[in-house]
Amino acid sequence: MNTALIRPIRTETDYQAALERAGALMSCQSNTPEADELEVLATLIELYEDKYFPIGLPDPIAAIKFRLEQSDRSEADLIPIIGSEYLVAEVMSKRQPLTLEMIRALHSQLDISADILLQ
């Protein structure tokens, strides 16, 4: 592996060059110097993106809707979790905030991260 080519990604220009090089290496075979270079570049790219393009947590209600869609459920399936049809409608329309009890139930029954629900 030619380590002289691998440098920290400090600028947008460095980032674009790293993306371009990683793209060129995508079809390399495993267990080769090129595969090692790609792995190092991927790590550097990920660190740069985490620092300069962070992805925040999704909105709690959007996360609930997404989980319902993933599991082929509807908002009516939230009634036993949240409490009542009225309360589900209020929460899902963001007129009523999630309570700690609701968050615990949604976390345990729908397996949604507490970090997302607690925002």
C-alpha cells in the first residue's frame, strides 16, 4: 500500500479527492493493498462526514410513523400503547407531547430508541 497517498481529510477539496479515490477502488478485490487503502479511506471519509455533515436524530413522531410503516401497523395499533384513540390522534398530530410513560411503552413495544423519543 502506498501510504504516501493517504492523508487526513481537512478540507472540502481533500474530501472530494478521497471520495473520488474511494470510488475508483470500489471494484478492487479483497485482501489486496487496494482493499486496505479503500478501508482506510472509508474510515477517514466517515470521520470527516460525522464532523461536518452530522445527521441529527429524527423527529419522534416521524420515527413512530416510520416504525409503524416498517411493521405494517397503523396508528390504531398505538391505542394500547399510548392510551386512547383521542390521545393517539393528539400525539401523532403533535398537539400533545409524549409523556415519560408513553416513551417507555413505545421504546419497549415498538423498539424505538429512547434517545429519539426523549427529544
